[in-house]
Amino acid sequence: MTVSEYNHSVHRCSDDLYRFALRYSRLSAAAEDAVQDVFVALWERRGELEADGARGWLFSALYRRLVDQHRHDEVVRRTALDIPDEAFAQHEAFELRDALSKALAQLPEQQRALVLLRDLEGYDYAEMARLTALSEQQVGVYLFRARKTLKKLLEDYR
């Protein structure tokens, strides 16, 4: 493949490759990087390839690159979950707080109040019973039900 054939392949295929990569990765920067990497690889192999087969080679190489990047991102994500760095942990905390707020909003008002009194404010069962005009047994039952519902709602979070 000559330099002019390479340049022609870049001009002819770059938009199509970018659209493909964007649909796959859904991130503009990741799509741009993947397309750029594939063109670099094509340049490095220009002596081995024919100009007629460049388009097919580019799409195959881009697909492999995107799959590899996706696998790498999954490994990084799983590793980060095991040993989170400070920034990732902060991001996770914000996501968890948002998910918890949404789940709490779905609880009946009395159960939500009991969860907040116990887990946020630190009240014991006797104080919660006095504040809500419930028996301690009722407080325990409602709190159990609320936590069970929260657990079910938050299962989708992870």
C-alpha cells in the first residue's frame, strides 16, 4: 500500500469507522482513540496489505480493538471494586447515595421514617417507639420489612 492509498483509505473510511466505534463504545473520546489506533496499525502494516482490502481490515481491526478495550475496562472495573482508589470510591459513594435515596423514596412513609431514625439518627427502638407512637415490637417489624425492601431495591445497584 502506498502513502497515497493509505491517505485515500483514511479519508474514505474514517467517518464510517468513527460511527461504528461510537455506537459500540458510546463514548466519543473512546471512539476517536480506537479509530486513531486502528489507523496507526494500518500505517505500520501498510507494506503487508493491499489497498483493496484496507476497508475490511480496518473494520476487523477496529472491532477487535473495541472488544479488547471493553474487556480491559471490565477487568479494571472489577479490580477497582476490590481495591478502590480514593476517586473511584468517592464516585461509588455518590452513586450509592443516589440509589439509596431513590430506594428510600419508594418505602411507605412510616418505614422510611423508622429507617432514617435508626440508621441515620441512631435512635434505639424505645425512643423510636415513643416518637412514632408505635410499640417496640411494631418498630422492629416495620424496620425489618423496610430493610428487606431496601435490600431488594438495591440489588439492582450492584
